[in-house]
Amino acid sequence: MLPRGSACISDLPLKLYQIGSIFRYETKATRPLIRVREVSTFKEAHTFHATHRDSTAQVNTANAIYQKIFDSLAIPYVISERPSWDRFAGALATYAFDTIFPDGRCLQIGTTHDLGQNFAKAFNVTYETSEGTQALVWQTSYGISERAVAAIIALHGDDRGLLLPPIAAPIQVVIIPILFKGTEEKVMNVCHDVHSHLVKQGIRGVIDDRTKITPGAKFYEWEAKGVPIRIEIGPRDLKLGNVTVVRRDLGTRITCQRDSLNISDNLAEIDANLQARAQEWMQARIHRVTSIDDAQQILNSQGGIVETPWCGEELCGREMEAVVDVRVLGQPLGLNKDDVTGTCTNCGNLATAILRLARTY
């Protein structure tokens, strides 16, 4: 923190970022990667500003950064302003990114907080203004953890194992030599040539040259590890100048000429497919309802997210949360007030907002 008088207006904004580990003592209800006792890679930022306008702009910037991260990982999400009774303690506003898991429950994968001056007041965090007086700073904080990894595993994986988006895959392409007696050296030479071609394109690839494992066993292993593309090269391919390209997302096998091999395009197609598939899947699980009974029926049978008209009163929000026996995620960020019509699902008064409800981890 900033000791009193240690900073002046020219030092602001001050933006601090760290990756650290934290230990959770408040719960024993743990789940791997989703709710752990020790968060090993918590990425957090803390910023200090001279005005509330500046700190609000920083929150918007943080939200845009998280959108870019989750979009690049093909993780679909909704952004909600958490309700007043479920904000980060001491915050003026909390914004959360939630995604829907295959079992229908929502997982919070990132949050941003407008802390106002509440912590500055509590810890006397001030700066010297241009007039020489002392003023309290305005603060923000935001962070994500390995829950993003959990989301990649859960949203893209299938019965064969992991399915990693190309940008997140440590190995993007694995080359499998199909070796027969008398052709080993020729096949391996071509494998190394193809690997060199991938490296020049900036693609992360490896050659699986293990000799005590069958090609079929290698296929199974690399599919389970989620490598986006597999290239197979055997004696027949040498004669024709081909390679066989197998996409992990579709399982398709394509024969390509080595001279015109462009794996970058294949990786881009995989990324686009994962993006579209994940978005379509999530959008199909967001429902707009106007009755408590419909909300209960959908969340009990399908899960996902229910959006319903709300008068904006905390009492009504809490009552809906209790009756449906779920959690209120909050209001959609950036909702156009003209899109709010009808009456509150709980009290029947004029609706002024939309409330999101879901079962969560």
C-alpha cells in the first residue's frame, strides 16, 4: 500500500500486478482446479487513481482484457454486475465472468472490482494533489486463477480426453512416423523436414520417435493429451509426397501435399470451430423467463442461466434466489434499459432490470 504522503499526483495511476499463491482456510469443500485449498497461480492486479472516473475506466479496461483472454481460449462467458448483497467486501461494484459447465452449473472465472475509496479510508492511503493537499486514492482490483484451466478442460474435452485450443496447447502438432523395416531412415528424414517447416512457421511441434510403442498407441495417447493436430508419415506417403493431417476437434483425416502443407490455416480453423461450437452450446443454455415456476423447471432439468425481469429491489432479488434455491449472478453488464420490459417476476411491479439466476460451484 501507499504510506501517507509517499505519492503525489504525478505518480498516479499506480498499477501493480503479481502472480502469487494463496491459501483458503474457510472451506473444506474443495474440487480440483475449481475450488482448491491452495490457489497456486492467482493473477491479481491492484490499481490506484486520482479520480473515480479514472478508476472506473480501469475497471472497463480490465473487463476488456479478460474478454480478450477468454475469447482467445474459446471460453464462452457472460459478464454480470454482481448484486449489492454479493459484491466483493468493501467494493462499490463487482463484475464477474461466468461460464456454464457441461453439468449445467456456472463457474466464476474472473472478477473485477471498483473499490472506490473504502480501503483508502480504512488504511489512510493518500496522495499529494497538485495543490499540495492530501487526498484519498480511488482503487480497483481484479484477478483470475487456474479456474480458466478448468474451463478449458471441461468445455472442450470429450470422451477421448483433452481438446486444447491451439493457443493454449504446449504442443500444437505431433508428428507420428509410421515405420516399416527398410524405410525407417527415409521416413524419419521426412519427419524432421516437416518439423523444421513447422518451426519456421512458429508452430510448436514434436516428433514422437519412440520405437517400443505402436502408432495406434501413440494416436490414443496424443488424442488424450489434446494436441490439436497429428501428422502421420509412412512409406506410402514418401512415394506420393504426402502427409496425413488429423484434426483432434473433428477427427477428420486429410491427405496433403508436403510442398503445400500449411498447418497455420488448420490451427486457425480449429480455433474458429471451437469458438463457434462453445458459443452455440452456451447460448442454447441461457433462457429468458417471466415466472418463478419456469425458472425452477429449467434450472432443475437443464441447468444453465435463467434471465428474468426484476424491479431492482434487493428484497425481491433475495426472495427469488431463495425460492428457486439458486444463486443470483447479477445484472447483464451493458444492458440497454430499453430491452427491459414487463413486470418483476417476484413482486409484479414494473421491471427496471434483468436478473440472472444459476446454480454455481
